[in-house]
Amino acid sequence: MRHALRLLVAISALAAAAPAFAEGATETWRLSGLKMPESVIVDEANQRLIVGNMGTFGPDGGTDGYLSIVSMDGKLVTEKWATGLIDPKGMAIVGNTLYVVDANGLNEISLADGKVTALHTLDGAAFPNDATTDGEAVYVSDLAGNAIYRFENGKAEVLLRDAALMAPNGLFFIRGILVVGSMGAGLKPDFTVDTKGGLQAFDIGTKAVNGFAGATELAMVDGVDMVSDMLVFTDNPTGTLYGYQDDKTVELAKLSPGAADLFTHGNTVYVPLTQTGELVALEVK
């Protein structure tokens, strides 16, 4: 998809003019002591971070997954704010509700008190993973099932199930397009792949899937988001934070293996590190 990112930037009106490519990302703080943190989101209304801790990953862990509240400057406020989850992963906020993907499906959690108010099953999902929203609907990736779900008006439906998605993980919505971070083709039970993935554009209207020029077959992508008019994404196994702009991909920072579902706020990128139990904040320059 030639010049795909520039098209997305233009229609989103995120920037009037493209600045120079970022030179890198500098760490500003690091919080340790988390338990397999896989995702993070900024709760703008309450000026706080919410972190998803998987706890003991897999069926042996049961419902030991939980969400933590962290201050915007990296202090642990409440360790176990929401509990009883099974490997919580991607998150999205719509109104006063936090949507959290776990092994059972899509949880609705009250931002007021952290209580789970509803659980919606994702029929046929093999490995529900990330979530994003267009402000109304919530979109969920099925990593092992090569599918994208849409949850709206209390109902979940499969938008696309196709091997072309190449193990979709991270999701980012922008004006009718889902930017998909793919792990790669030929996903194995041990989470290795035959061919590395990259960034893809999934057109919700036409159901077309196209790779971004300069960002394919280079990484097992976990999280994806945007800083200004640059996409940022993580390669989970190597812990590399990348930036993508104008058909070019550059390395912004090298973190620890297990760099997962990042989130951005202004020029800051928050990256959970599952293997070291840390949350890192980096400023993109």
C-alpha cells in the first residue's frame, strides 16, 4: 500500500505538516514489581494509567490476572484495582467503561470502581488479544484465529477471518482503517512464526488488507499506536520500539524482550515489559 501512512495522516487531520522523522526515544521513568504486564492505557478523564497484569500466563494461572492503577509519573497507586481476570491483554475506553480483553472474551469494567459489570463472549475466538475503539464500537484481534471482531450495541461479530491478517495482535483505529500489528505467518503454539509480520491496513468498509511499504516481514509486532503522524510499534521478542513514517521504519529504542501492548499520550510512549515485570515511559524526540 504505497504511501498508506501519509493517506491515513491526511484523513485523520492529526497534523497539518509532517515534521522531521523522530531521532529516537528517551526513557523518562521505569516502574518495576508488576506481574507479567501485557497492556497499558491512559485514562484521560482521571489522569492515570491502567496496567493489565496477566499474572501466571496460561490455564494454570486461573483468574489471577488483575489491573493496576499507576500515576502519570510512574508511581504505583493501587496494585489490584480490578481482579478475577484470565490473562488480561488489550484495553479500550468508551465513555465511563473500560473494555478489557481476556481469555474469556471482552470484559466491561467500571472506571469508577474497577468492578466487572459484564462479560461478552467472542464466539470462535482462539486467542483474543488487543482492543481499540472508534469511540463507539470496540475492535478486538484474535491472534491465533486470524480474525478481527467488532463489538457494538451489546453484540460481537467477526469482521474478517483470513490468513492474510498473519496473526493480528496490536490494533489502532484511524478513520475507517484499522492499523494491524501482525506477529507473522505460520504462527506456532510456542509463538514462533515462519515469516515475521509487520504493519497492515485493514479497511473496515471494503475488508481489504494491505501491508505498509517498508514495514513488512520485519518484526513480530505486539502493540501499535501513533505519536504525531508517526506510527510506533513494538517487536515483542527483541524488545525493540520502532517508528514508521513516509514508508520508512527506524529503531527508536531497544528495551527488554517481551515489549508488549504500548499506548501513547502526547510524545510519551508507555511500554509494558512482560518478561521483566516493568512499565517504561519514553519520550519520542
